[in-house]
Amino acid sequence: MHIPGWLVICGWQAILSGSGYLGGNQVVALIALNNPDYVPQLWHGTLLFWGFILVAVFINTVTSRALPKIEVAILVLHVVGFFAFMIPIVHLAPQKVSSHDVFTQFSNGGGWSSQGLSFFVGLIGSVFAMFGCDSAVHMAEETRNAEVVVPWCMVSATLLNGAFGWGMIIAILFVTVDITAALESPTGSLGFPIIDITYNAIGSKAGTSVLIAILLFMTAAGAISAMATSSRLIWALARDRGLPGWRLVTKHPKPVSQAMKYYLTSRKLEPKTAIPTLAIIITSLVAILIGLINIGSATAFNAVISLSVSSLYASYIITETLLLYRRCTGFILPHQKHLPPSPSTISSNPNNRNLNWGPFHLPGLFGILVNIFAVAFGLIIFFFSFWPVATPVEPATMNYSIVMTGSVVVFAVAYYIVYARKIYTGPIIEVVPGEASSIEEMAPKEKIDLGMGV
């Protein structure tokens, strides 16, 4: 799991950078709407990019104790904000296109040879918009009853956001009278035709600013979640000794008298909050450095954040294919509510572990079919994630994600061969709660690493 670990970390790092980039440039486009004389510069977006990253750092560190409550508040505002955004533009739009045009007209703006090919190339944008449901997986170690709560979070998030996304797309299509004019508008040329569409629908710059502020808030919320996920991934792979400098992130000091303090400080977690502060600092600094690339070249910056789709789907395909193999070979044992403690449950050697189904899974043929569909869909997205958005292809419009993804894989393999193979033995597994009567029993046993790995 060394290569998937690297891929998923780089993918989520790209998502974090992409969230900051989208938020910063949305602000730039909003300024351009309200000030026609404004001339945007690349460094303007980068400074605002950093602002979104710093907000995410603040929420994930200073207010980390309140993070669960903040996430609940974000969910409420997400639902309320959806209706607050959609109702005005649908109700106030002076013109609407017909249902026939919305559901039967297709645009091949990329100049591809067929509408079908255009569909698959354009599908990558929708995939990027739906990222994030697996963030709950990477927060599982901090979740009670994770084997049930995490899958339900993933399913409910996908259904809710999928329904909201579909509704927003349909509504926007009905109020978009001239898509070409929206794309060529001052805000459209900055990558946000939605601002021009909203302005044309409600006819007020102030009202448009308020509605776009809702989208800005949700973009900031996405950056907060992406930082929480990215930092946990960095911490977990470092704990598994799969990253350079893993000792710095998860150094084991001498045992102290209080077992809980031992558990936290030995893994570079803040004793008061149990958050990986150093990992948060690392992921935020990487995002800030990536933002500097945008000042020199937007093309180079887009090449870096293109990892978000290709790297994550590469990691998905690997794990889903392995799961399919285990399903078909009957390697995974039936679910047991209470597994007896045994050396295999705490070993860091994957070959010594028995796999058991959790309480949330699809058994039998139906589960295999869903698994096959997931692998097939992942392969399609992975393949088209390397395609440019339009033809003819120029250096500025070329998709360099294949170079970036390949570089990540080459570096991960090289690092494993040169160094990591000596110390990396796979994900380190946490003792199932209840197998040890207390943390005091586990603290002195330094050979037993806690955590579920990547």
C-alpha cells in the first residue's frame, strides 16, 4: 500500500490547493464584477488563495475542539444555502430557455470528433466537483463506531450532494440564455461564468455578490475538510514509516507516567486536542508553496493540481481491484461483532492478518457487481483524466497530469527501493477498542503502533 498511500496524499494535497485556488479566484472574479476598471493579476489570486489556506489552518488548529460542531453548522448552511441560492435566480430570471433546449441540446465546445468523446472528456469536471466523500475514511480513527458511521457518511454525502448538484445544474441551464456570452464575460474569462449567469438572472450586483458569497463560504468549508483529510493522511503514512522524515512527524520520546499523554505526544499529537499539528503545518506549507507556482505560470499550477483526479482514482482503482480479488477468492471472512484479540490483529505485517467483513457491506453477487462497476468507472475516469479539455492542443492547454502522476509513482517506487523497504512493512493496525482494557496497558508496549494506517 506504499504507492497508493503516496497517490492519495498527493491527490488530497492537490484538492486542498485547488480549493484555495477556486476560492481566491472567485473573489477576484467578484471584484471584477463590481469594479469594471479592475485589472486582475495572478498574484492577486495567489494572495487570496493563501487567505483561504490560513482560514483552514485556523479552523483545524485553534478551533479544532469545535471542529465537529463547525462541520454540523456547515452542513446546515450547505442545505439552507442551496435553496437561498437557487430560489432567487430561478424566480427572478427575466428569461428562461425551454425544456427542449435544456435536455436535448448538447455542446461540443472542445472541438472533439464526436459528442460521445466530448462527454467523457467533460465528465472530469463533474468528477472533481464530487470529490470529498472519502474524506470520512481518513478521519475514521477519530470517529466513534467508525465501521458503521463512516460508510453511512460516504453514502449520505454522495446522495445529498449528488441531488443538490443535479438540481443546480438543471436550474442554471434553464436561466443560461447565452452560454457563449457568459464564457466570454469578464468573470467568465476568469473561469467563473456562474457569476455572470447569476448577475443576468437577478439583475443586481449586490444581490449577485451575496449569492456568490454563499459559494465562497462552501469553498472555504471544502478547504477546511481537505486540510483535515490531507493532514491525517500525512500523519498516517509517516507513522507507517512510508514518508521521508517520518521520525520528525511521529517521533517516539521516552515514556512518561501518564499513558494518555504518552500516546498523544509520542505521535506528535497535541495532548489537549489530539490533532496532528505538525502534519497540518506541513500540508499548509506545501499548499502555500504550490500557490507560488500560480504567480509564475497558471499552466504549471494547473499541472500540479491535476493530480487531484488522476492520483486519487489511481489509488481507488488499486484498492478496489484488490477488494474485488479478495471477494472472488473468498479470502474475506464473515462479519463478527466481537473479534477475539490475537497477535494477527495488531501485527504490522499484512500477510499475517485475517480480513473480516465489517457490519456495512454488500454481500454476494450484488457486492461483486458493484465492485466491478466501481473498477470499470475508475478506469474510465483515470484514462480521460489525462486528456486536454479542447483541441487543437497547445502548450498552455495541454494536460500534464500524466507527467505529474507518473512522477509521483516513480518517486514512491524509488524511495521504497532505496530506503523505505528496510522499514516499511505495511499499514500499522490499531488494536480494536475493547481488546485492551485501557491505554495504560498499551502505552508501555512501544512495538504496538496504534492507528489504522492509510
